[in-house]
Amino acid sequence: MTEFFQLLFSGVALGAVYSLIALGFTVIYRASRVINFSQGAFILVSAYVISWLATDKGVPFFLAVALSIVFAVAVGVAFQLLVLRHLVGRSAFVAVMVTIGASIAMTAAVSAIFGPDQKLLGDPWGSSAVHAAGITFTWVKLWSIIVVAAVLYALYLFDRHSRYGLAMRATASDHIAALAAGVPVGRVHAIAWGMAATLGTIAGMFLAGFPNSPNLGLGDASFRAFPAIILGGLESPKGAVVGGVSIGVVEILTSGYSPGWAGTNFSAVAPYIVMIAVLLAKPYGLFGSVPAERI
């Protein structure tokens, strides 16, 4: 049982980070109906910027994180204003391809600037841990759960009790009606991209923590988290959280208990199996809404 609870703790910690990544997809999709495949690149770029500031330039770690958030938000908002804003009215496929191109460009830029070698994140937690009941609770995982919970609560307050939270919900409900009612849809889109970049930065900080480090494969986490938004429902923040934690737990438990005949990478496939099983029963995800059709 000790091994099970150890794996469960690791799964919840990983799932909490997946929830942040899934929310990054969700906020942009709700605002603009674009699936942002550059979210992984924001995770990658942010982790390298934190590493560069904290380890190469000697900037205090949490100030490095704050500066990385500012940088990521600036990049995200600029990308939306300079590129995606001009694609309004085009097919969703065009916007998706543009985000894929942006992801490739940002990943190539990181490789060119920082090189292919792994870096040190410079985080204050390292391998430190506390032990209880035979279970090792590493501080980086504990803080990932705490910080993610705080971020999710802040997003809930923003969504429910702020002017732009209301504007985002109106835009998500009906883009055309929101525009006709005077909602600044362009500004809502920019805010959504800024929020997604912030979520990506925080996710990158924890994904690159001990025992991992900033590396060029870090952005692949967005594809590992992708089943979470499909499982929970593409438009549902609550679904992103539930889906993220579920996928994280499934991935870690299957990595610890998968049978030998399933191969060494079964834990990477298991979340997609769960996603397909859920979609067979609920085609729009656990919390997705069935689109209304006029008859």
C-alpha cells in the first residue's frame, strides 16, 4: 500500500500541472475557438528563460519566474495581436496550423539560443523532501499542488467576479452576440493568450523541477496533457482540472503497475485509452456541453 500511495501522490502532483496545461488550452478555445498547439512551446521557452535568469544571471528564483511570466505574456499577446487577429473569419484549420508553426519556430529558437544540452532550473527546492508513513513527499511536488490550487482559485474568482471574466464567458457563449453587445472581443482574446502564457510558465517551472530539468523535450508535456481537455470537455475549466488530475494519476499508476507484456511505454498510451473509453460514453467529455441545434 505504501507504493500505491507514493504513486498516487506523484500522480496527483503531475495531474495538477497537467491541469494548468489543459486550462491553457481551454481559456483560448473558449475565447476564440482556436486549439492552441503552441502551448507546449510556451512551457519550453518559459523554463529556459527561468533557468537563464536564475542560474546564468544570478537573478533570485522567484523574480526570475515573475520576469519569465512577463516575457511569456508579452510574446503570447503580441502573437495574438500581430498574427491571429488577422485570421478572424478564416477557417479554424488555418489558425491551428499557424499555432503549430509558431510552436516549431519557438522550439527552434530555444535550440539555437540555448543549445541542445540540459540546463539547471535553479529552483530552491531541489531534491529536498519530507517523509511520513513511509512516503516521500518532495517539496517540488508539494508546492506544485499548493500553487496550482491557488492559481485555480484565482482563475475561478477572475471568471466569476471580474468584468473581463464575465466578458470571457459571454464570448465563450456566443462570439457574435458578445461583439454586438459591445464586448471588447479583441481584448478578450489578448487576455486569454496572456492567461495561457502565464499558465504555461507556471507549468514549465514545475515540470522542469527535480528530478527533471529544462530540456528540448519539455514542450511534449502539452501532448501528454491533451487527453485531459478532451476527457473533461474542451470548453470546461472544471473539466480541465478533473481531466488533468485524472490523466496524471492514470499515467503514474500505469507506469508503476503496468504488466510486462504491455511494454515499457504503456503509461504514455494509457491516458489515450481512458480518453477513448470516456468519449465512447460521453462524446463531448465529462463536462462538455452538447451543442443545441435548431430544428
